[in-house]
Amino acid sequence: MNPIIKEITAHQINTGLPPFKVGDGVRVHTKVREGDKERIQIFSGVVIARKGHGIHESFTVRRISYGEGVERVFPVNSPNIDKIEIESESEPMRARMYYLRSRTGKAAMAVKKKRYEEEVAAVAVPAAAQPAATPAAAATPTAG
């Protein structure tokens, strides 16, 4: 990219977003203006593509709504994006997940791995690593 354009657009790049990749389940909080009122609307789904770089970067989110597939393209650096929450991370490593368009039902969500399952597993491991027997129980003599 031209260094002059990069310098001009540097202050418009949104740096407060979490790092997410294609295949992640996300909730995009967007600002919606209706008349003189403004509210936040949430669009949740699976990221099926990321395109571009710099100020022109965008990503596509797909979800199934009432049996119909709905896709929405968001510019990453849009001032209308309030925040992005990552619901789940993906295991497949692909640049585009357009094959999800032909899938319906649970097959369309097969790429997800729930984030809270990892947190529960991480909490359970330190509890299992503690010794089961206490020294006082091992020191008691047995009658015999």
C-alpha cells in the first residue's frame, strides 16, 4: 500500500477488537440509528471469510435464521461496530468456509468448539493434580 495512504488512514483503524479468525463463532454488536435514536443490535454467527487489509478489511458472518441462511458483511474498521465477542473458536484452518453455505442444521455449526468447555477442563485439571490422601490419614496406626 502507498505509504501516504497508509499514514492518512492510520488513525481510522480500529485497534480495540479482539483477534478472531475464520471459523470462529462471534457476536457482533452494531450501532443502529432509527430516526434520532441509537441502539445496539447483535448479529451472531460463524465467520466464513476475512478479506482485505488495512482500512479496507472486512469479514462475513453467517447464521441460520428461521431455516434460512443469512450472511452479513462487516467492515472491520467501521465506527458502527461497537464490539465483537468471540463465542467459540474453530478447529479447521481454512481461509474461507464457503462450504458451510450448502450445510443446514447442526452440520452448519460443526466447526465450533465451545470456549467454556476449555475453561471447565482447565479448572478441573489443577483440582485433580492435588494429592488425594492427607498426611494425617496416612499416619494413623491400624489396630491389628
